[in-house]
Amino acid sequence: MRELLAQIDERQAAGREEAARLREQIAQLSEQLTAVERRLERLEITRETVLEIAEDSDPGGLEPLPSAYRQILALFEDDQHGLRAKDICEALGTGTENRHVEGARAKLKRLVSRGILTEPGLFTMPRPAR
């Protein structure tokens, strides 16, 4: 009987250890989920702000940005230093051949001409002064 109780105790201890490990994984996943949800929220706010600015700067109203442009703008959300056209290609996985880089550069230049990005050497998204 003691042997049976000892086995039950061992199984309980193993179960507690597994439960603690799973709780730790859940906590880590919850933190990761919260971070991703915050990033998505910031991206949505950025998208809405860009569209508002675009509408305000053109009384006729600008067409919403095509998805390729929105993908490019999303890369600037967490960027603090500026990006090159080649950086955009690498991040989007479009390839880094000259034709891809020049296509990305053309899109970036269009965003500059619309006042959405600036180009003081590297392409950057203007940040509000804090």
C-alpha cells in the first residue's frame, strides 16, 4: 500500500511540475500575444492617420493606398533610423535584384512626394514631436 501511495505522490509531483511549466508557457505566450496586439493596434492607428493626412492634404481626397504601399508603411512603424529601398525589399521578401530595389525606390519616392515619408538620406516616417 505504501508503494502505491508513493507512486501516487510521484505522479502528483510530476503533474504539479508540468502544470507549473505550462503556466509559465501560458504567461510567456500571453506576453507575446499582448505585444503583437499592441503592434497591430499601432499599425491600424498609423494607417488611419496616414489616410486622414492624405485626405486633408488633397481636398479632392486621395485614393486609399494600395496594399504594397501599406506594407511598406508598416515597416516604418517600429523603425527609428530610416530604411533604404533594399531594406524594404529584404523585409518584404521581394528579392534584392536591381529591378526589385528600383521598384521599391519608386514607391518610396511616391510616398515622399505625397508627404507621407521624408528622405533626408534614408527614407523615414516623420514622427510627431513629443
